Amino acid sequence: PMLAERLLQIPAQQQPKPLRRWFTPLALAASIALVSVLGLQLYQNSFATDLGSHALAHVYHENDYLQQHAHNQPLSEVNLKLADFSASLQDWQDEIIYARYCTFQGVRSLHLAVKTATGYATVFIVPKEAELDFVASFADKRYQGLTLAMSKANVVVVSDNADDLQYLPQKLA
């Protein structure tokens, strides 16, 4: 009799509804997917989408490295690197103090630094396949730049002196 009395005191356990069995994991998976997509979108938007913005970010990022590794580059070695872009410098008199490959949005490019009367100007040779929007001119608080469209690549010139942007693009063209 006592056992029957105890069993009657146990509340009837509710069976979980079938909806609850799969709804919670589904909601959790959907939340993770949403956060991942939003995070990826914010991550991609944090990158520069045009040549000018990417060039400016590149100049700031490599400024210290360039200062440490700047030394006269023989024109023959620079022309070997330029040959990858179907280009060369002829009758070039300005001193090139830096010539290294770099990447623009994952595309192999060439980063040059040319000694000028006021310091140096940075020149990027960026193949057309780089998925960056073309901008003819750009600037921020410190630097300004121009982009020249060539047949197989874009030439981006960046300097903190406007005079460099007057003569370098003409010589490079």
C-alpha cells in the first residue's frame, strides 16, 4: 500500500515534445551561421577595395621595413623584376632604393621606392587582375598618389610631396 501511495505522489513526467528535440540545435546552428556570415562580411569590408586605399595601407605597413632595407638597386635587377610585368625602365637616372615583390589583394605586385629631392616616392606595379577598383588620384592626411593605367598593369605612385607626383608619372609612363 505504501508503494502505491508513493507512486501516486510522483508527478506525471511530461514527455518532451518532438519539436523541442530538434528546434534547439537548429536554432543554435542558425545563430552560429549568422554570426559567421556577419563576421566574414565585416572582415572583408575592413580591407581596402580600391588601388589608392590599398597603396596607402601598404605604404604605412612597410614604412619601417623599407627604411631598414633601403639601398641602391641596380637598374638591371629592377628591370629583371619589371620584366614580369612586361615593363622596363629606359634611360632612368633616379636612384631606386627599394625593389621587392609584394601582394595586392593576393596578386603578386612590385614595390619600388625612388629617391627624390625631398626623400622618396613609392611606386607599385599592380597587374590588372588585382580585384581593386581603379582610382586616378587619392590622398590622406600625409600622402597623396596617382594611378596610371598601362596595358598589362596599373602603376601607382605615392608620395608625401606633390612635386614628386608632377614628374614621376611622366617618367614612368
